[in-house]
Amino acid sequence: RAIADLNDERLANVIIVARGGGSLEDLWCFNSEAVARAIFASGIPVVSGVGHETDHTIADDVADRRAPTPSAAAEVATPDRSQLLANIFGARQQMTSVMIACVGGQRSRLESQRQRLQRRAPDLGLLRRQIDELTERGFAAMRLRRERLQRDVATLEAKLEALDPAATLRRGYAVVRHAADGAVLTAPDQVSDG
């Protein structure tokens, strides 16, 4: 039951199943099916240190690791300090390498994007010159159009002036009507001498 409780509460990183000496009969409980099933079902790693070098139990067979004695089980469950430091140093080196690779990759992608933008971005000076040229051409076209319209208006005004009856009269012409019916005389044969 103790193994199940430790798993339920997650109270340990490693479980050591051990005994502090005794007779062969004292080992018998470590051969029970209930203990073997509890050790096998444990989600927490189990180190068995039940007997001495010559003793062997079912608990030894189902445990994650077997140690010949309780002291050896404690050594197995406790990592070597120098090995831990080496593992930490190795992990730190690996993390540093991964971070450098990530930063390098990101830097490379950023540089690639920057170069793509430079290749695709038009020359702003060229665009300004093109805009200035188009603006000047637009103004020139508007001036020409205005001048043409002014000439057309002057021509139409001259034609209108020429067709104005008052202008005709000012040049010495007259509108002559027939005395009897008031009709405008349009041809010389419509009048008689005298």
C-alpha cells in the first residue's frame, strides 16, 4: 500500500524497497504477488535493495533496478555529483549551441528578407524623377489644350461677330423690307428702279 500512496501523492522521485537485515524468512514478504504488482505498477522508478549479494526475490525481478544491498540501492538512487555536474555542463553547452544556431538561423533569415526587400524595392530617386517628369508632361499638355481652346473660342467669336446683323449694318449694309407686306427683300429683282 505504501508504494501506491507514494505514486498517488507523487511524494518521491525514486522509491527504494529495502530491508535492514534479518533471516531468509524476513525476505518472504518481498516475494508476495501484491508487493510484486505494486512495484510493477509504480509510475515512480523503484530500486530494490532487499537482500544481500546472494539473496534474490521477486521484487528484484519487477523493480526498475536491482541493487545487492540497501546501501548499494541508495548509491544507485543518488547520482554521482561529478556526473551530475558533467551532465549539467553538457546540457548547458547543448543549450548554448542550440541558441546560437537559432539566433544564427534567425539572423540569416532576417538578412535574406532584407536583401529581398532591397531587390524588390524600387529606387525612390527614380520614382521621384518619373513623377516629376509625368507632372511636367501633364502641365504641358494642359497648357497646349488651353491654348487650343482659346484659339477655338477666338475663331468662334470671329464667326459669330461676322454673322451678327448689327455688324453687317455697321459695315454699311441695310435690311430692306417691302412696303406692302413688310417682307425682307433678298434679291435685286424684287425692287424696281425709282
